[in-house]
Amino acid sequence: MKKLLGTALIVGMVWPMLAAAEPVNVKDFALAQRIADKVAAGEELNIFVSYHDVSNEFAPQIRAGVERGDALDKVAAKFIGPVGADADGQINEIEALLDTMDGLAISSVSTDALAPIIDRVVDAGIPVITYNTDNPDSKRLAFAGQDLIQSGREAGKLMCQVHPEGKILILTLDAAAQWSLDRESGARDALAADCTGTEVVQTINTGTDPQEMYAAIENAMLGNPEISGLLSLECCTTPAAGSWVDRNGKAGAVKIVGFDLLDQTVEFVEKGVIQATIDQAPEAQGFAAVDLLVKFLNGETIDNVDTGVGIYTSENIAEVN
Amino acid sequence: MTGSLAQPATKAVKKRFSRFGGRETGVALALLVMCIVLAILNDRFLTTNNLLNIGRQVSLLGIMAVGMTFVLASGEVDLSVGSIYAFCGLVTGMVIVAGYGLFPSLMVGILAGIVIGIINGLLSTYGRLPSLIATLGMLSMVRGAALILTDGRPVTVNARNGANPDVLGQFTFLGQGAIAGVPMQLVFFVLIALAGWFLLARTSFGFRVLAVGGSTKAARVSGISVEKVKIAAFALMGGLAAFAGILSIAFLPSGQAGRTGLGLELDVIAATIVGGTSLAGGEGTIIGTILGVLIIGVLRNGLVLTGVSPFAQEFLIGLVIVVAVAIDRWTIRERRV
Amino acid sequence: MQTDTLPVVSFQRIGKSFPGVRALSNVSLALNPGEIHAVIGENGAGKSTLMNILAGVLAPSEGTLMLDGKPLRLSSPLEVRRRGIAVVFQELSLCRNLSVGENVMLPALAEIPPWQLIRRARAQARSREILARLGMDTDPATPLRDLSVAQMQLVEIARALVRKVRVLVLDEPNSALSPHESEHLFNIMRQLRDDGVAIVYISHHLNEVLAISDRISVMRDGELVESITDLSGVTVPHLVASMVGRDLGDAVPYGLTHKPAEAQPVLSLRDFRVPGEIHGIDLDLRPGEILGVGGLPGSGKDILAEAIFGLCPRSGEVTVCGQILPAQKPMAAIQGGIALIPADRRNGGALLTMSVAQNVVSSTLDRHSRIGVLLNALIGDTAARQIRAFDARVSGPAQVMGTLSGGNQQKIILSRGIVSEPRVLILHEPTRGIDVGAKAEIYAILKRLAQEGLAVLMISSELPELVLHANRVVMMAHGTLSRDFTGAEITEQNLMMAASVQPAHLVAEGAA
């Protein structure tokens, strides 16, 4: 099985990997005069990086990337956003800061809700890029991050490799969220295309509280004892699925593919309970967001940046600090 | 199904109802009907394994609902319990990760919960804020404090992060262990429910809680210190929410301040109200609360077992809450006129 | 007066059962246009149930309710109101946040469909008209909360007159009205009667019932005892006997003959003040006496009981048995030997959601528990003993307090006070809303307690109560105390004069 997995590792951590899109340059952008003056005078640039929920587990890592960007010469980068995913809160904050920002990077919890504010900021002559979660319908200049459908597809492929046949449950803490729907469709596509021996029985919506998640997985497994594969779409149901499989002595019999590198996830990969996990490199996303804006303001032509997916199995999990 | 209650009862039957609470009969019947339907729909429902699972799944909710019964019965409400649950669980986790022993770690968490509860009580009595507002503020403040304290990072209680392996073993036993096959969480829930029942039904404190909730004025005329009773109810709630939060992090040795216990207060209040405790105060029993908790737990479990879609589950849970409380209120109306 | 017309409403063999209780059985009663029909009976006799059936709040279990000779199907209160039947319950159902005019017009306004505009000016003019008919010149724009309880009661009645009314039920309409206001209300009732309205008048004030009614129906234990049309020769004692089913005779005590002990006072007030209400009074209460305190609304008497007991801020000195009581510490007052029977049972005195037994012991929990654990057997014993001692009619210690009649609730609250073994018993409006039978029993209990050496402070708005059942009376006016009245000096005239010392018009009213 490990041999099989080896072939999946080719994607690796590729950064920055330029995707095909339209490169943009500041010459083609109606930059606000005050920002142009600041750039010309070599003053410090105020870059704001707005995240859709600064209280979730990625926020600290993305913030770390933003802080790395803040350390760049003549850059003051700030990490902002609402506590708890809240589109209104995110919009209000951006509106309040509009006159002080020289560049905005934004990860939007809701594409439709945030496109108008992105367009307003762009119309005010302030460059906007998206990171982590894209908003392709807006006037944003470029995107730095991982393609959600693509990452879902990667997860599906990995599942197919470790678990070519049998019944699968998909786990997500918010089945109705756009990111979840994107990853789910990517995963289902990949499974349907490459893995005709598998069947996705149900998508389980676990809720966000750790207890709730575990209970939901427990109930679902009891209701579907023939399940042999668990595909988690995010950070948090991954270790919960690991805990259930580990505690019920099903390690190896029920395969798990999930996302991210929470402490428990790393432990379970080491123990062989979780077969594979996909890292989104949130720190790299935070840094890329600042870096792209600074480059753009300084006249460089910029384009979408793929911060890549990192795939970890028991073979390479030791690389995680 | 509750119509039979409205029939003129013989004296003996009436006496039994008044002693063991005719109030709970409606909820008990609702639970029974749900269980029968689920047992017919899915043959895995009635397995020992599944019943123990349900027991464990409702334990933390149940522990908090016992506390909430006191708060609601005293005529107040506590919206901050989900935040207390997160804050105190995470604090205890952090203390253990910092290498301290089991007892001091538990004490820090539980005391933190009691202190927050006392603050809730002080604001709602001497501070003259409606408890709805006071605890709404605390809901936000306590979660904010948890985020500040953890810097938004998940807290994972494991040896790698610095926990003493012996302490870790004891701590995880509290959440994950079992005695004679019964999960520890369920053991704690049963013990706390028994103690809560005794406290509410058999002690002068419970009496005072019900009196204060029934009529502040009448309680004062009886020489009861309304403020102290309410503060004590909030403190009890805080301590129990903290303990539930600690068990949560002991069970899944990881928590995150933005996520753990989010929105839990509504589940706790819903379970308590379904169990017949009056939002207006003065009425409430622990037996009713346990039934309310079980209704919600059995429903969650049963809906997944029978393969109902996640979105339909949300709808059905809400429906059952409304129907259960409606049946309860209608039967009371019948009895009270 | 027309009496030979067809009845507007007739109850035909109406019965009503609640789980375990038979509230009404086989009641047949006709309400004729142009007649004031008094319905009397002790609390719990079934008057309220009967009126609730008429109001459409309850459906009868048996029998038919006929309107204009046709059976009236189970209908909503609104439907009943549309048919011209208005019931004014004793308990006020007004919105304190709205104006007087809005309260009067509320049922009418509530019927205006949402797409129609409310014509405020017209509604206000109409409400002014109706209020004037009741002798109130209050501006309809006045917020309701600024009114006295008496005025609110009139607003409640005014509300019933907005629509054309054929049957008007008044349940204790003048319980908070002054004699002058009551007389005015009676004139309105007579005027409505002469307009052909069928009026049902429910009251405990039997003198007034005799004075105003054309027909008196007496109810007892859910049944109609008698319906008297020829009122000549009918006396109050006759009605009382009919209501209670026994001859009270000597049970109604007249005056107190026993002499209180010439002992040291058990309760002393010195320079006792309540901000804005009581301006420095001195008072001594001796064991064995029943000291009556009267006064008009606003005189300060209504805050006196709670202030002494410690439920509201006060200054000055309160001494019980030589010990100075701290302010605002009810528990200290109980431990010092004071028991309070507050005025408002529904909203303060009783724990309505709890059992009789729990109400009996609620102020003596420490004595009925050991290390915080309730001694249920002891509580049951205490409750059973008190139920017997006060002859409270309850099904048992487990009965829920809220299901008792007012008189029985009051007995239980009294027993709660007695269980704490007080030296001083403070009663505020001890017999408000209680039927005659229970009243007499409560007076007898107070007399017995006083004879046993308890000091009783009875604060009351009802002058006859003070005249007949106190050894000594003081009146309050404008936050100060009058001189003592004892023995033959205690007459309604003297007391009323003392109560109305300052503003001259009150003196005139009191004499009326």
C-alpha cells in the first residue's frame, strides 16, 4: 500500500507554481493618487489581510504568514477579520479601513456577499487580491491559494489509492458552506472517475463542536457498519474520525483521508490510523497574500499563485516539525 | 396521547402524579413513542452498544442541563454556558499541557467556571441587568477570553505538547474510560443528575430556588435572600458547564476556542425546556430535564441511523422541540384552569 | 324596569368538570334585559366558572348556553363580545404602557383590519365620551400607569361600554373604589339597566348587593342555591346563611372585648421614615392587642407593612422585643419575631406554583431541614397540623397553592406566619377578595391569636374591618399618624375624619 501511495506524492509542495491566468500590472490599474504618491516617495505601505474567521484554527498560521510579510521592507501588513464566520462583520471592517489601506487581500466566506465590497475597494483605486478562498466573480486582481475543487479532487484520488473498493462516508463540519461543497464535488468527481469500485453512501454534517463531531461520526458508523472509508473535507473532522477508528479497533480496516496537520492528525498519521492528509500550507497563503500586493504596487506583473497541496502519509509525516 | 391525563383521576392516581410529577408524563410518552418508532425503523437502535453511545453522547449536554434547570427554575437564564464550557475545558487542557497534576488542573477549570457563574449572578441580581443581557455579554467575553488565552490555536492534550504521561492517562480516563462497560462521561452524568435531583427536590436550597423563581416577592416575605439563591444557581451552572467542558477535552484530547461548544447554550436550554422547566421560573424537575436531554440525544442518533439527510435533521430536531413543548404546555393548561 | 321580556341569555343545566373537580353542576339561570342580577357566593362556589363560560373562555361540559333563545355554540371571547356580551373581570387586564384612551378603545382598535388606518382623533374623542359617562374627566392621552387602581378599574369598565352592550358582567367592580366612586358606578349601572342592559353584578359587599339588585342568585359548591326575585324582607344575614349553608350567627364577632396586657411593647417604631411615603412616625404595639391602621390610598399605610418587615428602604428605629432590627433584612425580621401577611396574594404573598405544604414552611426552612436536607415527614406533619388548625379546605398538603380559593390561600399564608412562631403579626389587607365565610374565620383566628398573647398589626382599607376587629386604631394621612382611637371612639366617622385631616374635600367625601 505504501508503494501505491508513493506515486501520489509527486504533487508535493510546489510553490510558487503559476497557474494559467491573465497577468496584471499596476500600469493597467487606476491606482489611487495617494497610494501612487506613497509608492513614489518610498513610504511604508499599509497592507490589510482580511480573513473570514480569525477565530478558526488556520487563523494563527495565516497570521504567521502575514507577520512574515509585515517584516518585509517598507511594508506594514495587518491581519484582520471577524470572530466567527460573518460576512457582514468582514464587510463593515473593510469599509471602516477603506481610507487607510494601500492594498487588500481577502478570503471570503461567501463569494456573493463579498464581491460587491471587493469591487468597491478596487473602484476606489486600491488593489485587491484574494487568497485562501477565491472570489472569481469580483474585480480582484489575482488569487493566491489552493484551488478548492482541485484539493477535493486530490483527496478523492488519495482515497481511491488507499481504498480502491468499498463504501465511503464523506465528513464535513458544514455541508452547506461553499468551500465544503467545492471540495465535496472535487472528491466525488475523482472517485467517480478513477474508482468505480467505491460508493459514497452519505455526506455527514457534523457541526463544529468537537463532541458533536465525534457523536455524529459514531452514529453514522453504527448506522452504516459496512463503511470502510472515511473522507474528511477539513481540518477538524479528520482527527475526530481518527479517534473513532482508533478507539474502536478499526485502524487499517476503515481507511481515512483528510485535511490539514492538526496535532492529533499528525499523531494518527504516524500511528497508521489516518492513511493520508492534505496540507493547505496556510502560512504560505498568508505570506503570498502580502507578497503579491507588494510586488504589484512596486510595478511587478503579478498572476495567480498556487500555494499548492502538501500530501502527508506515514512515510513523510516526520517532516512536520 | 396525553388526553388520558385530562380524565378525572382517582385519588390514588392523582396522588402518584403529583408526587412523581404529572409534568413529566407528556415528555416521557413522547420519548417512548420516539424510541418505539426508531426501534421499528432500525434494528441497530436497541443494541446495548448504541444505547451506551446515546448515553455518552448526551452526557455533557445533560450535565449542563442539570445546571440550567436550577438557573431557569430560579427565574433566570444563562446564555454563556457554551463559552464557559469552551474556556474552562481549554484552560484545564493548557494547565495539564503545562505539566501540572490532575487535581490542580481540574480545580483551576472548575473554579474558573464557578467564578464566571458568580459574575453572571452578581450582574443579574445586584447589578440589576436582566440575565438575558448579562449572560449574553458574558457569552462573548468568555469566548473572547478563550481566544486571547489560546491565541486561536487548538489546544491538544498529549505528551508531545508537554503533559505528564501519568496525568495524561488519568485525565483521558475521565473522558474516554469506562467502568464495567459504561463510559465515564455517562457515569458522571448519572452521578450529577442524582445529586441535582436530590439538591432540587430534597434540600432547602432547591426549595429556595423554586420559591425565588415562583415569586420573588413571596420568597422575600419568607425571608429568603433572592440574590444569594440566584447567584448560587449561576455558580452551580458555571461549575457544571466547566466540568462538562473539561470532560469534553478529556474525551477528544483537543479543543479550539472558536469552535468548541459554539451554540451549545441553545441545545442546553432547549433540552431543559423540553423537559418541562418553565422559562418563567418556579417550575422544573431534574427527571424532566433528563427526559428532555434524552429526547434530543435519541433524535440525533436515530435520524443518522435511519439515514435522514443532514439538512432534514436540522428541521426535524426543531420540529420535535416545538411539538414537545407545545404538548407540555397544552396539557398544563388543561390541568390548571 | 322590564322583567316580563324574554331572557337575553339563559344557562340551561350547565355543568363543568375539571380533572378531579366538579366546578358546576346543573345550573340554570336566566339573564333578563333591564335587570341588575346579583350573583353571590363564597369564593370557589362557581361564580367565576359560570362567567367564564358566558365569556367564551371555557366550554361547558354539560348543558347549553342560549342567546336570544338559540343555543350559543362554543365560541371565542371575541365572538361573544361581538354578540354584545361584555365581562369585566376583577383582575385588571390593561396595558400599562398605553394611554388611557388606547386602553379604553383597545378591543375596538384590535378589530380594525391591518390595512385600515386607525383614526386616532376619533378614537380619542370616543374614549373621552365613554370616560365622561363614568364620571372620569381624565385626559385620554394620560399614560395608564399614572392612574390609581380605582381609576384603572373604571377604565376596565369603560372598555366594556365601547360597543353596544346587551349583557354586562361586573365582577367585584368596586373593590378598589372609594364610597363616592362606588355610588357613581351604581348610578351608571342603574342607568344602563334602564337602557335595557342585562347586568350581572358579582360582589362580596352584601349591603350594596341588596341596595342595587333586582334579583339575587346565590351559588354554593357549584350549584345554584336560590334565585330571589322578591327582595323585600331579605337581609344580609339571610344571604350569608344561604351562601355558606350554615348560620354564622355569633361567628361574626362585633368588637373586641378582651383587654390587652399592660406589658412592654413588643414592636416599637421611632422616627420611622420611608422616603416620599412616611415622614417620621412613632408607634408601639403590645402583646395581646390588635392594632388597626387605616388610611386613604397614598396616606403611607400601604408601604408600612413592607417597610417594617424590611422589603423596602426605610430609616428610623424598629425595635422588636428590645432588639433593634436592621433595615432591609427580612430574614432578620422573621428571626426577630415578625411575620408578614402581605396584601397581594397573587403577586407576592403566595408561592402559587408550589404546594400547600411548601407554602406553610417556606419561612421556616431551617427548622424543617437538617444540614440543608428537607425533612419531608416533618414538613408534612407541620402542614397537616396547620391545615387542621386553620380549617383550610384543601385536598391535602400536596395540593398546588394556585388552585386554592382566595380565602384558603390566605389561611395558608397566615399559617406560614404562625409556623415561624412570631411575637408580632403584621397583616396588610387581610381579607381582601375573600368571601364572607372565610373572612369571619380569619377574624376569629386573629382574635384567638391575640388572646394567646400575639401582637397583631392589621393594616386595612376597610373601615368596618378596623371598627369591628381592632382594640385600638390609628389612621395614617400624608405619611403621618393620627392619635389613637380606643373603645367607643372607634367609629367609622371618627376614623374617616382622622384619615382626611388635611384636604377639605376628602372630609366631605368621607361623610357621604
